[in-house]
Amino acid sequence: MTTDELRAAAGELVHLHERFAPLFGRKEARAQSLIYLNGLLSAPGRKSAEPMALLFGQPDDDGIGQNQVLGLQRFLTYSPWETQAIQGEIQAVFAEKLIPSTADWSIGTVGVLDESGFVKKGTHSVGVKRQYCGRVGKQENCQVGVFLVGVTPAGSALLEQQLYLPACWAADADRRRQTAVPEDIAFQTKPQIGITLLRRLRQQGRVQLDWLIADEGYGANGKFLNALEQLQQRYLVEVPANRTVWTVDPQTQMPAPRGRPSTRAQRAQVHSVRDLAASLPPSAWQVLQLRAGAKGPLAYSFARVRVWAVRHRAPGPACWLLLRRTLEPAAEVKYYLSNASADEPLETMALVTGTRYRVEEFFEEGKSYLGMAQYEARAWSSWHHHMSLVALAHLFVTLTRLRLKKNSRADSRHGAAVADQRLAPARTHRRERHRHHAVPPAPEPHRSKIAHEVMASTTQKGQIQSAAVELTCSYTMLLWVVCHRATPYASS
């Protein structure tokens, strides 16, 4: 990445911030928000208020002191700007800049619903308790947030988020008061929070999700699926292997009337999804490539069966059971249920399963490079303020990455044209020489190969090979994310 590109990235951050600045309210809060964004993107070491203020704060006559640090902390906790306003504008940018790229594939805009844990010490941070933390893979003292990430071929963005407030916290008036939990926040399970996020997204009216995907913690919850169907949201959710389904229409399994008519279907045709997958013949499976991976094409074997759901121990609606199996000898199988229409192509559903890694990538980028887990936030407002600012920083990274890709493609096209111009005289001379001596000309080198060879001396030298060595400016970590983390999708 060149110096000019670095300057352009810094200018783009200012330009993006100008769009969001009015949502922060007073000019002091606007200035603090830009300091915080710069800190998330580029502060070395721990991204807490003090190093952010020292690096990016505006010094007074005595330099940068404790007042600037306290001001940044107050901005996070007490400033009255609304998280929903920031998230709404992020959704607007997502719709303008990223959703148009969905014309390049068959699955539209995908929403990925997932949760993530944040290990904490002590008991005073809002919502903290000993609970399962996915990042460490075990029970830990932590906070847990629920996140809705929008996915397109051009990139992803955090569209909605909310902290999970455990039941013990929701019922504790003293702890709620100390951490400023709003009165209208009641206990909700994580699937219930997921539905709340989807409803908020729809109320904003900027983004319409073509698919919603989630892991088995959500797919195993019948009320969650009922709510998605009531919202007419198409979904594809993972379910545990012991989940049971009907393999025939339950309405055809009513027992013959004998005395008082029965209203309960016989369950002889109810099977676990694991047993159903094991019963399928080899001809039912089809290998499909999802995308290009770091070690080559990423492909799985897929099969699907039209089934009827079991909800709350009663027959549910017709749906698809989708099965995804790895290609290794010791194959791992994942199970999904979907309310997609009966004529939905298998290839489309398979591609949808391949978008889930984008939420994992978001968490990795957010926690490793953007300070997502390094907040100083005990109150309800400060946690949500921090996450919205992380979402905005990540949006900037995504837009920068997209711009660099477009510039790279433009440079490649220009290089191909230059290569053609440079090689044209040689081609003419070669044809004339062969015609004069009646010698058949050799095959012309492929244009793209020539362009690649010509451009190698310029574009490849400009690639960042080691961010820690080659970048010494304050945007080191940001640029490492932009230039090294992108993995292109496979078009359908």
C-alpha cells in the first residue's frame, strides 16, 4: 500500500465520520467520537481511553492530561447519543455501498445471527456472570453480546447488537441502577434478543435480509423459528443431530377413528436428523464448491430431504432438512432446517451455509485489531456505545478494502492495455518475419498472462508482505486487516 493510498484512507475516515458526526450531538461529542474511532483503528497496544486520548486528543496549554482521558471515558458512558441512530446510519451505508454487489450471486443479502463472549474480571460490569464463553470454549466470568451481521459479496457489516442480560441481573434492582440499565430492558433469552434485533432492523427500513442463518443454539429453539415464520423471514438454521422431524405429512398419520376421534398423529415416521442422514443412499449426495479457500476450493457434499418440523412435541410446518458433509474419510455432518420454498435450488441453499464464516471473521477482526474486547465499560450505555463505534470502525475497514480491490482491478486493466501497446510492434514484426520465411508463427501468449507478467514488477512490489515490518504509520493494524483478511466469495 502506497503513501498516497495511506493518505486516501485517512481522508476517507474523516469523510465517513462527517456523515455520522451529527448523530453524536454536541461538537465536543463529535470530536470525541473521531478520537475514539482513530484509537480503535490504530492505537498500538491496548485500545483503552488513556492511549487513545494521548495519541489523538487535542492538547491544551498543559498538553494532554487526565481531563482529556476522563472526557473520553465520559463520552462513552454519559454522552446521550443514541446507539440506534448510529446503527441505522451504518445500515444505510451498507445498503448504498455493499448491497449492490449481491447482483453477483444468487443468495441476496444474508444476515448472520451469532453471539460472542467477553471475559471480564470482577462482578460490577453490566451483565457479567459465570456463563459459557465461546471464545475460550468453556464457562467463564464474562459478558455475552448478540450480534446481527449483514453479509454481501463486497463485505460485511454489524447491523444490530445487544448485550445479553442474565435473569439474575434483570431481577436485581441495585445492580441495574448502578449500571444504568434502562427500565424497559427485561430478561430475554438469546433467541428472543435475536428476534428483537431483526425487528429493529426492519423498523429502520434500510436493509431487507433475503436469508437469516444461525447456529444450533437458535435453530433448536421452536419459539425462535415460529417468530421468524410469523415475520415471513426466510431462514436456514443449524440444528443438533438429535433433532427430530417427520418424514411424511403428519396429517396422513392420524389413527383410524375408534370411539372418540384422536387429534394426535402417530409418530412412527418421526426420526432424528442424524438417523435420516445415515439412511440416505450415496446417490442422494452432491459435491458443491462454496468458495475459494486458503488451501484451495472449499467444497462439501450436500443432500436434502423435504420433511415436517416437530415443534413443542407437536407437528410443525413443512420444511427442508439440509445436510452438509465434509469430504474427509472421518466425515463431519452438519444439519440445517429451512423454510425455503419447495422449489429452492440446492445450490442456493448450499451457498447460504458458506456465509456463516463471515461473522466469525468479523469477531476475529473486531477483537484482534479493532479493540472490540478491550473496552472500559461497566454501564449499559457504554457497552452499546463501544460496540456501535467498533461497528463504524469495521465499516470503514470494509469500505477501504473494497476501494483497494476496485483500484487494483483498474490497475490490472490499465496494465493489460499497456502490455498490449508495448507488445504490438513485436507481434507485427514476428508475423512479418514468419510470413517472409514461410514459417508458421508460434501461438500468441495469452493476453492476461502477459499483463500479469508486466504488472508483476509494479503491483506485486506494492503489496504489503509484513505489516509489522513495512508499515510504521499509525494505521499499521488497520492496513494489515484491509490487505490480508479478505477472502473473495465464489460467485454462484
